[in-house]
Amino acid sequence: MVGVMALLPLLFNTVLGAKLCPNHCLCYESSDLVDCQSRELTHIPHGIPHGTWLLDLSGNKLPEVRSGSFTGLWSLRILLLTNNSIQTLQPQSLSSLQFLERLDLSFNRLRWLPQDFSQSLSSLLELRLDHNLLQQLDSPSLNHFENLKKLDLSYNHIWEMEVRVLSSLSRLNLLNLEGNKLNVLKDGLLTRQQSLEVLLLSHNNISLIESGALSPLRSLILLGLQGNQLEHLKFKTFLNLHTISTHLQMSFNPWICDCELQRVFSKIQHVRHLQVEDYKDIICHAPAQQAGASLASMDSQLCMAETASVLVITITVMLAVFGALVKAERNRKNKQTVSDTDSQEK
């Protein structure tokens, strides 16, 4: 009898949880975990228990997130909305999720973020917005993410970021911007990111890294720059990077292999805290005679060739000058001889 009495609270919670569980969803552990994954849902279901800790709505057909959709879900910590058809987040649609720690909106069709997007999400630690249609970001939409540690914006269409857009994200550890359309890594964009450990910028259109763009990054461990439009680098850009150990990934760029580029990479290789992980895969795009060859295979040939060219030019110029001087001296002597002859005849 005692054993049966002890089981009554558990049975009561299970039954209560079953009653509170929305249609087409599964609820676990007294409805703390609610699974509405891949149920062909076109709207967020009603009747989600107030004590829900994790809500999985991924793989449905939600076109938008409406205002008030999550009202009363104060306990929610993880919200998964990945792989839907979400085009719009209405203002105040996430306003009740003040304790949310992880939000996944990846693989949707978002083109913009509402200005109040971050306003009630100050507890958020991880945000996934990858594989959407975002084109640019402005600071109001990210202003209140002061506790955010992981931000994934990869594989969107972002071509521009305001210099101040990340200014509130001072605790960021990982920033993924792979697969976008950025052209320049600007000075000032990463001013507050002293805790950033991983910066992924591969497969953009970056052709320029401004000299002070990386200097605030005191904790950077990995910098991914593969598959951009980099032709040249300035050593000063990386010399400003004061870290304990940073791994650089820089292959699959259209490098113009000349003596200057070889010198820059040689200097980088000799800086104790910098390591170019894929140096052997850095392939020359130009000039034509070096196209397809790896920079590493040339050792110091580029600088030697350039030195030889300079020597040839210098010697050619010296010979031409010497020849001109000899000719001028010969002409002078000829004129002097003619002058002396004329004097004698007189």
C-alpha cells in the first residue's frame, strides 16, 4: 500500500502532462520536453505546458512566428524552429522568452530581423540563423544579446554589416559568417569581441582586411578565410593580432604570387603565435607562369627571380649610361681635335 501511495504523485503528473500536451505533439517528463517535430504544422500549437523546458518545432511548415505565440512559457530554455518556411518574425513574437538560452532558426526564409528581435532575449547563449536569406544586419536587432556566446549567420546573403552591429556582443566566443557576400573586413567591426575564439569567414567575397580589423581579438584561436577573393596581404594586419596561438586557414584564394606575398607569408610563419594551417594548399592564381603552383613549392624563388630581374635592369641601365658617357667623351674628343686642327691652319 505504501508503494502504491508513493507512485500516485508520479502517475498524477504523467496524466496531467498527457492532458496538457498539444495535439500532434509528444510530451516527456511531465511535459518539460515537448516534441512537435515534423508534424506538418502550419501554426504554433496552443496548449503548450507552462513548465516546458525544451520545445522542438523543427521540420514543420510554419510561415511566420506571430506575436504572443509563446506567451506564458517562462520556463522555456531551448526553442528549435529549424527547417520550417518562416519568412517573418512579428514584433514581440519572442517577448515572453526572457530565460531562453538556445534559439535555432536555421534553414528558414528570413530576409530581415525585427528591430526588437533581441529585446527580450538577454539570457540567450546560442543563436542559429544559418541558411536563411538575410542580406544585412543593423545594430538594433542584436542590441540586447550581451550574454550571447555563439552566433551562426552562415550561408545567408549578407553583404554588409554596420560597424556597430556587434558592439553589444562582448561575450561572443564563436562567430560564423561563412558563405555570405562580404567584401571587406572593416576596422571597428570586432572592437568588443575580445573573448572571440573562433571567427569563420570562409567562402565570402573578401578582398581586403583593413589593417586594424583583427587587432581587438585577444583570444582568437581559429580564423577561417578560405575561398575568398584575397590576392595580397599586409603583414601589419596579422602583426596586430596579439593572441597566445591563432590558426589561420587561407587556401582557395586567387593569390598573386610575387616576392611581396612570399615575404608576408614567410614573416607570418616566423611569428610564434601564428600558424598557417593550410600553407601547402595556397595556390598561385597569377602571374601566368606561376598559376597552379603552390606558394610553398617556390621557397624563395619569387624573391630571387625578382632580385635577378632588378639586377638585369640595373646592369642594363648602367651599361646604357656607360655607353652614353663613352659616346659623349668620344664626341668631345672629336670636337676638340677638329678645333685644334682649325687653329693650326689659321
